[in-house]
Amino acid sequence: MHIISMRRLREFWQIHPIAERPLRAWFSRVEQAKWQSLVELRRDFPSADLVRRLTGFDIGGNHFRLITRVEYPNQRVYIRSVLTHAEYDEGKWKNDD
């Protein structure tokens, strides 16, 4: 999968340094993936959630949430938001699909 873009991940871990290692691990794993569906994605990330057109990932032992839009036909993952759980719980990200 082609991930767009790493910049959002870097910006987040500059504020939350403990997120760097798990975000890099997520990036490496997704970069190697060739998912064609949510079923295939969930083989790698069983706790991934689908909310409308957005897919959410638990990051760092569920300390953070990564919100993406996965385009299976184009093999692209667009990073929409990287959030703390407090930010995630506010729900503003749901308007970003």
C-alpha cells in the first residue's frame, strides 16, 4: 500500500514521542500490505474499525488512534488524523470522511 503521508505521523510523534515506535511499526507493516478488502486488512489488524469510509487503528497498545481512508483499488492509505484517545473520544474526526 502507498501511504499518504508520513508527515502527519512525524508531526504527531514530535508532540507525543512515545508514539514514534508504534507508528513506525504500523507504517512498515502497511507499506508491505496489498489488501483488497477490509477482511484482508483485519487479518493484519484485527481491531481495525470501519466508520463510514474511514478506518481506525489502535496504536501503541490502544493509547493512540490512527484514522485513515483506505482505497483498496488504488492501493493507497490516506492518513486523515492521528489522535490521543481523549481527542478520539471527542468524535470530531468523524466529520472528516
